[in-house]
Amino acid sequence: MSMKDMTTISVIKADVGSLAGHHVVHPKQLEVARERLERARRDELLVDFHVTHCGDDLQLIMSHRMGENNTKIHELAWATFTEVTEKVSRPLKLYAAGQDLLAEAFSGNVRGMGPGAAELEFQERASDPIVILLADKTSPGAWNLPLYKIFADPFNTAGLVIDPVLHNGFSFDVLDTHTGLSVRLRCPEELYDLLALIGDHNRYVISKVFRKDGLPSAAASTARLSMIAGRYVGKDDPVCIVRAQSGLPAVGEVLEPFAFPHLVPGWMRGSHHGPLMPVSVSESQNKCTRFDGPPRVVALGFQVSNARLVGPSDLFADPAFDTARTKASEIAYYMRAHGPFIPHRLGPEEMEYTTLPSVLEKLKDRFQKAE
Ligand code: 13P
Ligand code: 13P
Ligand code: MG
Ligand code: MG
């Protein structure tokens, strides 16, 4: 198959600084990123692009013919984030300017350098709807529960029961973020094994989903910033690409899990559990204010047409998700009432931004044998 037959969607994101703390990008950052990607489109490196944000994360949604993990595409994303940092974040002294650019210089692929990337290469079907999911104030494990529901739960996805094409099920690639090893699990046969792993969303994260016949169905970013930097530098704020319809879950089945605002790690200082609130990409909802949150997810729907991105439609801009937002807000009150107590605060293993070692050091001589 020639390169021209295949389309690749690359969603590459980074937090390169925010207006007033960590809650939202500055409009000038979006403008500079658009100009940079427009040049790449004119140079025919990209076929199309859409620049947007989720909270304080700058999102580059790009379509092209270059395949996954292409150096030129990754270099373009890195150059865009660098340019936005130098032209906007630093001169305006935006907060945490260049936050996610953890490497000194680009070296082939943004993975391991701070930015997050989800990429999916596929041959376009007669009509190819996709949903791009973008989150702020959380980490890649936040997609485990919704991806499970979309591709393996018949109570969520009616198509698994009634559409013969979906009926055979899906395979999940699960990454162990501690060892860097990945395992492919087939569902429904290995459903319980899958849940045994992905229920621990701090360690095991779904990176790819395929239909049993090999059709690429979803891709998620898996970067864990703290594991790159060795300290807390902000949450990973993941992205995900999901293909939909005709032999895949319907768009409504892709969105349905987000009617339940499940608890995810992140929120204030990346150190608290909170509900994932589905929001519109519009200014009125897409900024993390309360206790720097609660964690948020935006969903954008596109049609992919000869690698062009037709759209987007702002999918959570629907009163049908108002109840989920209200519920997320109620959960936020409930969780916040715990203050610094676990399980609002993350457990010790996950506490990435922590004064605990220095507190223990200070008190070490005062610990005595208990009676
Ligand atoms: P971000 O990861 O979105 O920058 O958030 C950092 C933070 O500490 C918020 O309280
Ligand atoms: P600082 O105010 O020290 O940056 O810490 C809070 C925070 O938001 C962490 O990123
Ligand atoms: Mg930030
Ligand atoms: Mg962020």
C-alpha cells in the first residue's frame, strides 16, 4: 500500500505556560501555533490541522501521510511548542512557561521529552468519523475506564451485542508504565485479565485498541512526566483518538462513558483524586478553576476526508451532559471536604509533588518505639 493510501492522525500536546496559574492557555499561544502549522500545511508536510486547547494544554491535531512516529511531524510539534514558548509564554511571563518541554533539544521523537502524543495510521473507510478526546488535570490512566466501556462493555456499547462486525470484540494494548513493557489482551475472552491490569490506572494504561480483524480503532497518549523528570512538573493531561461508526462503536457509544464522571488522579498539584467533568471546548467551560480543576475532558468530532479534518463538532456542548457536569461538581464538593486526607489526596506511591520526605526527615529523631 502506498503512503498516499494511508492517513495518519497525530494529536500532540504540551503545556507551555498558562494565563494566571494553570487554568487556561493564552489566545496568543493558539494564534502562534496556528501560524506555525499553517506554514507546515503550505509546505505539504501536513494535509490539515486544528489547534485548540484543553485547560492549560495546547493541542495540535494534525493529519498527514507520514505515518506514526515520523521524525518530521514530531519535530514540527516540538518546534511549534518551542516557538509558542519563546514568542508568547516567556515575553508575557505566563505561568510555568515551557512547562512540559523537559528536553534541552529535539532528538527524533517527542515521546520521552515531555509532550504527549496519540497517533493512529489507517486506511480511510468510505466515511471515517473520529472523536478526539483531550483532558486536563489528570493522567493517561484516565482513559482506561472509558476505553474499556467503549470497546468491551455491552452495557455501554450496544453494538457489541447487536452489530455482527463488532461482535467478535477488540484487542487492547496495555502498557506497564513502570517497566515499559506492553501486553496485548483480547476481549471478551481475556476481559477479567484486562480489568485486573487496567483497574490499576496509575501503573497500567491502554495505549492502543484494535478490532479483532486488525482495524486500528483507538490510540492514547501514555507519557508520565514525573517518570521522565523524576519529580513533579505538572500532570500528563492525556489525549486520545477514537474512530467511530460502521463496524466500530457509534459516536454516542464513544461519548456515553463520560456521562459518569469517574474519579481520576490529578487536580490540584497533580496530587488529588477528582471527578472527570465533560465540558465544551468553549471559553465558559474549558478552564480549570476550582482547586485548579476539577479534571476536565473535551471531545471533538471530525470527519476524515482524504486526510482533511472536516469539523470539529464540540461534542460535550449538549444539555444532555449538564447532569454529568452537575454530578461532577457535587463529587468535587464531597472529595474536597476530605482536605489533605487520602483518598482525596493520592496515596504515597502516587504523590508526585510532596513535602513528605522533608517532613519525615525533620521528625526522624522524634520517632520512638511505641509501647
Ligand atoms: P498542569 O499539569 O495542568 O499544568 O497542572 C499543574 C498543577 O499543579 C495544577 O494544580
Ligand atoms: P507553585 O506555585 O510553586 O508553582 O506550585 C503550585 C503548582 O501549581 C504546581 O505546579
Ligand atoms: Mg500547567
Ligand atoms: Mg494541564
